[in-house]
Amino acid sequence: MHATFAAAHRQRLLLVSAAFAGTMASFSATAGGLGSYELGTEDVGLAAAGYAARAQDATTVYTNPAGMTHLEGNQFQLGTQMLFSNLQFSNGNGTSAALGSNESGKAVNVVGWKGIVPGGSAFYSYSVSPDLKVGIATVANWGLGEKYDDNWVGRYYFQKVTLLGASIVPSIAYRVNEQFSIGAGAVAMDGILRFRSAVNNAVPGMPDGKVQMDDDKWGFGGNVGVLYEPTRGTRFGLTYNSEIKLKFEPNANFSGTGPVLTNLLNARGLNGTKVDLGINVPQQVMGSFFHAANERWALLGNVGWQQQSKLGKIAVGLDDTTNPTSLTANLNFKDTWHGALGAQYSPGGQWRYNFGVAYDSSMYRASTVLPILPSGWAWRFGAGAQKDAGKDFSWGVAATYVYGGTLDVNQQSLPVAVGGKGNLVGSFNNIGSLYVAANFNWKF
């Protein structure tokens, strides 16, 4: 009874975290890896420029904890956003005819709204003293989510995948002197894995079977940050986020397989076996600057690095149902880098306007991508506005358009008739995603 209650309570916590703090979408299609800079905050309008140096609101609890020393009193920020994505597979001439022709439509379909995903975040900074601050953030800006029809052309590669990391991040900051502050945070990430693919029974007239792998794991890490302000209005921030290991070990649950394949799976210990799907949320470094050129204009920028080369393994289903062996494959990715430039314009009065552009490199070494991870290079273009509605309250709206170009897919496998996955050839054309955000800030 106690175990059942605990499991139900944990599931509710996961759902609340994902719904409130999550941007539960196909991040892989909108960045150089599986991470996203979009948290429903003012950073959306800057394309994340100045991410680790801006320190203008409670967002800094997460982006650079050292920045809390630049906040007045206690502050709370709520970030909300919607993602609109056109991610869609387009079938090519090289796809095996036995797979049919169903392209399945828009792939971002995690919560039942094709191409539309809600998200948000929350941040709180508390002033223990003018030089000592503590805070907490809740975010879910890492992962991917795709869902296709059961009979789409790539069904033997996968039909549905959700990989989400929702984090709670308590942080602390201390002002060493007027110019230099340090900060650190502990990251507790709740990882969610859901994978499903069709299984080729290779028997004429027999419908496909299915394999499903689900798991939830906690992973832990940390981040540290420094903020240096040599002169008033000029800040340099540097942050480091450690690697977080999500040691997924789902059971491979097969259903609907024919007697021959079922016997093979049982004989080789694959049916119901635990699968090592360890995923590493990559460590990363971000350096940022903020410079107020005059009373109206400020310039912001970033340079960043992510160790995508150690991402881990991915579920791939069965390559050959006449000779079933492994259910996973190692990911041979390369590290990615990030750059951003932005500006803020304050004409006087209550308003501040944001603009930004950013670029993230691709984690793929080859010119083609895996259909389950449709990621490549990405350009971001952001704009937004903030209004001081009163002494203790401000709000803002922002948008970022992310363009990912066209990603080609060329997966070769054994023919469908002999138990293979078939060849899957096509592309994700002119990938575009639009984040629309609104943030609300209170001072106490």
C-alpha cells in the first residue's frame, strides 16, 4: 500500500513538474543538442544573449546563481510560454516500398496537440543579507518528444519517444566585494523515458508487434558561477554546469510478436530484460557579458560549449527479428558550441526592448541524422519587451524563432520481408519553431 501510494505521488509530481516547469518538446530539433535556452523568461527575447551576465531578475537563480547578489530584496518570477513547431518527416524515394507511404504529419505531439507544446518555469531569490542570497528554480529545458502514427514509414525505428529532464535547483550566492560575486547550485533532475516502436513479425498477413521501454530516474549534478563587474553597468559572467547521469534501465516489454519471434526473444533473454540506456546530460560552460553603453543602450553576448560527445545510448528496437540481439546503439556525437549577441533599448519611462540572435552548432558528425534525434545547427532570432508596471511588479512578452534548416535521413537496414526495418530515406524540411513567452516578476 505504501509503495503504491509513493509511486502514485511521484507520478503526480512528475506530471506537475512537466506541465508547470517543462518545455516538453522536441528540443533536439531546435538546438545543437537536447537542451533549450527558452524558459518563458526575458531571455527568450534576447535569444539568450547575456545569459550568464544579465542578472536583472530572478532568472539568474538558474542561469548564474552569482547574479542573485545584484537583485534587490526578495524576487519571484513566473515564466510561461508556448512552442509552435513544424517538425515533420517527408518521405523520400529510397524508402522501402513495404513500409508504405504514411509520413505521419507533425512530429511534436507529446501532450496531444500536434506541433503545439506549453511550458514554463519559476524562480525565487531570497535576501538573507545584502551580500548573501539564496534561491530556488524549477525548470525542464532538456529532452525531446516525438510521436508518430502506428503505421508511419519509420515505425520499426520508433513510433514514440519522450525523454525529459525536469529539475529543481536550490542555489546560493555571496558577494565577495563590490566587483566580484560567486554562486553555486545543486541540481536534482527527474528523468522520464518513454519509448515505443513496432516490431516486424516478418509473417505475411500478420500485424506488427510492439516493444515498449519506460523508466524514471533521478540524476544529480551542480552548477557554479562567478560574476565580475569591473565598472558599474559592465558585467562578465561565467558558469559551469556539471554532467548529470540518468541511469535508465527500462524493461523491454514485447507484445503481439508471433510464436517464432517470441521463442527467439525468450531464448536470448530479451523479452522483459533490463536494458542499459544510460543517458548523460552534458556538462557545459557559458561565458557572457553585459555592457551598458549609455543610459538607453546595452549590449549582451555569450560563448558556450556543451559536451554532447558523451550523451550515451539510445533505444533502436530490433534491427533483425530473425536474429534479435541488441536493443540499443551508442551515440557517436561531437561537442557543440554556442554564440549569441543581443541588445537592450530603454527609451525612458516604463519600457525596455530586447533583441538577439544566436547560433548553435550540430552534434552530428555525418551529413545525415537519426530520425529519433532530428537535430542540427540552429539559428535563433529573438525580440521582446518588458514593462515596469509598478515599484514591485513588472511583466514582459517575448518571442524567439528558431530555424534549423533541412535535415536528411538515410537509414539502411535489411528488407522488411526478411525481418529487417527496411530503408528509411527522407528529410525534415525547413525546420522552424516559434517560442512565444510571457513573464511576470514580483519584488517583496
